[in-house]
Amino acid sequence: MLLSRILNKLNWLWVLFWIRYSGPGRIRRFCTLIGTLFMPPYYERWPLARMTARGYFAPSCHVYGEDISLGQHLFIDDRVLIYQGWEGGSITLNDSVRLHRDSVIQTGMSGRVRIGAETTIQLRCQFSAYKGSIIIGAEVQIAPNCSFYPYDHNVDIGVPVRKQPLNSKGDIIIEDDVWIGTGVIVLAGVTIGRGAVIAAGSVVVDDVPENAIAAGVPAKVKKYR
């Protein structure tokens, strides 16, 4: 028992030393790798983001772009990709955002992404801001496998699909304290009001009012909180 306590204490001292140097760069991600050699994965690493203003950036995450603004105490999990593409607009993650493994944030064609403080994004979510932008408020909860697309492909006859230009009906705006269930798809020009709940598997193509509970394909308001 005493030996176990001593080893646990030494492990946390090791983590505390190395996590101070965590960050999005290669050397800083290497420091994270060294510091977490003996740490359990996944949710067990949440507290590491609170230990330093630099936050926690998993060794396998990638952050690429010139106009990317990162807040304090971020949790960026394994295999997360944050990518500002060609002619892509800015990407802003405010304080204490949590991005879980295999999620992708990408911008191109002047699209922007902004995610508010204390927002949690679970596994395998896709944010593709092309033509339009994706603006997400504070304390939003997004379940796994959700997708956000503020653009469409044209479908003109006689033009190969891969050569169809993109167009947008407007930005996606998700206000504070929204809960989005598993597998939801949100399309261009949609505003989801503060405190709304979107049921799992819904496809949101129209605005959802504040505190509404919406479900279905396409999503319709079923009742209010």
C-alpha cells in the first residue's frame, strides 16, 4: 500500500513537470507524450487541461494554420485535427473547450469557426466551414458523430459532381447552452437558439427557437423545456 502511494505520488510529480510544456507544436506535443507515459487514456486526462493555462494537447493531435486562436485550459484529444485550409478563415477556440478524439475542424473559402468557452465536443464530430462560418456559443454540449456544413454543392446538369461549385445559404449559429444529440447534422443558414435541445439523429435545416426540443428529419419542434 505504501509503495503504491509512493509510485502514484512520483507519477503525478512527473506529469506536473512535463505538462507545463504541453501545447500544439511538435516539441510541446512530445513533452505531453513523455509526461503521460503512465497516465490512463481518455477522460482520465481531462484534469491535465486544468493544470496549466497551456492546456492539454494529445501527442497525436494536429494544429495547422496561421490564423488560429487558442484559449487557455483547452483539452485537445487524440487524433483531433484543427486545419485552416487554403483561403480559410480564422479558427478560434475559447477557454476550456474540450475536443475529443477523431474530431475535425477545418476552414476554407473564407469560412470561419468560433467555439465558445466551456463547450464540449465528443468523438468524431466534423466542422467544415467552407463559404459560410460555424459559430458556436459557450457551454454547448455536442454528442458524438455530429456534422456541421454551412455550404452545399451545386447539382447543375452536365457538370461532373466533383467540379460543382460550392454555395452557402448562410452561417451556422449555435447559441449558448445548447445540447445536440448523437449523429445530428446541421446545415447552412441555421440558427439554434439558446438552451435548445436537438434529439439524436436529427437533420436541422431550419432555425430552432430558444429552449425548444426538436427532433426528426428534417428537425421539427416537438415541445419546449
